[in-house]
Amino acid sequence: MKILGIGNAIVDVICKVNEDFIIQNNLTKSTMKLVDEIEFKKLLSNLKIEETVSGGSVANSIVGLSQLGNDVGFIGKVSDDELGAKYEEGLKKEKVKYFYSKKKEAIPTGTCLILITPDSERTMCTFLGTAGKINENDIDINSVKNSELLFLEGYLWDEGEPKKAFEKAIQNSNKVAMSLSDLFCVERHKVHFLDLVKNKLDITFSNEQEIMSLIDAKDFNNVIEFSKKLEKLLVITRGERGAIAIRKDEIVECEIQKNLKIIDLTGAGDLFAAGFLHGFVNNQSLKESLNKGTEMSSKIIQQIGARLN
């Protein structure tokens, strides 16, 4: 197997809202907020659902990799309930091997409400459900050992059980890539993330804000200095400025694609990672890998949701 992803198994529920909805519900636009089941149901009660998809950041990337013809798998915790069944079904339909046996859990399968405002930004409210309870017993060690690369998401990194699950997976992996996921996530786990980036990860995916927060950079030159000393591969998306990959003294940049009709930014980073990793595991150059990532993210933002049609 080329790549095994481990991440939050979350069913995405996509809804269109106006700006007022964001303000009235005290949400911060373009960020991800963790909510409990009661708040989740309350938010959803007045909304029309556009689409439901088997989501979660790494799962989106893994599906993208499968669509590009790679042999891939995923581990994520769901409950044996209606959403859990939908989740598994959704992945298998995309030819992703699912290395997790559902059991009846005390907490239901996780769900993420993705609110899309007219400016195409997405604001996420996530009820992690049982996804956030992943533990080391949920990790299929053989599938980790049999994959060329392990891909993890920062969203899953929490103290206690998920952290142990991650460490077990990392210890048994051949190569490890991780996405820093979200600015709040970086700020919550700064010490741990910095240790991972410096000592345990072969590839780190980040956007400009996240990496600057992680290393307390004053400007982007600090990021370049840090990355060169790191001697690992750091891949950073920079919005309008495109993307950059840095490995030791090799610095490669890629511009964004122009004149796109942007509809929804959901999954842009996830599909960028899919395209880049596709290039990486198929021995393409950093430039080719960045181009593939940019191509994939450009396609996804011109449609609703994080699955390429």
C-alpha cells in the first residue's frame, strides 16, 4: 500500500448560510470550532443540508489519492450507527481500504457542520463524537507497517488516548507526513507539534499562518531559515502567493492557478496534500508534486464539498 491515513472519521454536513448566521451564533469565520452534541443539533435545526460526505481532513486527502490511482487505506473511529455505516460505505465506494471494525460505542459517530458563506469561505462546527476517542487498540499495526507512508492530521492530536494511538503508529511507520490542520490546533499543541516537526515527521504540511505561529516567526524569512535547518520536507500553502516546498537548501515555489470560479474552499488544503503526496510517493520532483497539489486544490474549490466529482 502506498499511503495509510489516520484521522478523524467525521461525516461532513454541508450547508449554505448568510453572514448573519455566523455573527448571530458567535462563530469566527473560516475557523473550526469544537461543539457538543446539543449545540450541534441546535445549529443544524434551522438549516437546509446541501450534502453529506464521509469527511475528515486526512480522509479527504486519502480519497483524493485513491482517485489519482494510488493504493491507499484509512483508520478512523466510528460507532456502529447509521452515520458510521454511511461513513464506511462512502470510503469503500472511493476504493479506500478501511482498517477499522465498527463497534457499538457509547458516543455516536462524529459530525462536522460546514457552513459556507456567500464569499465561499467555510466555517466549521465539529462534534467529534467517537472519532476523538481513538486509542492505540484502534491502530492496525500491520497496515501501518505495510504502507510506504503514514499520513496524520493535527486535528487528532490530543492528550491521552489519541496521542498514544499516534505514537504507536509513528513508531511502526516507514515514513510519516502530517498536516498541522488549523491555527487553533497549533496554538493548543505548540510544544508537541514543534517536537513532531523537528524530530518525528518526514513531511509537514502547513499554511503560512500555522507555521508562523508554530515557530513564533516575525516574517516569512524566519520560516525559510527554520525550514533549511530542519533537514526535513516542509510544504507550505500561502494563499494568493501559491505554495512552497523547502528541503535543506532546496526551495521550490509554485504559483496559484488564475481565473478560477471559486465556489467553496472546503478541502482545498486536503486535496493539495493529496496531489503533493501523489507526486512524492510516485518519485516525482518537488516542483511536479507542488504542481499536482495546486491542480487538485484548484479543482476542488470550484465545486461544493471536499470530493472531486
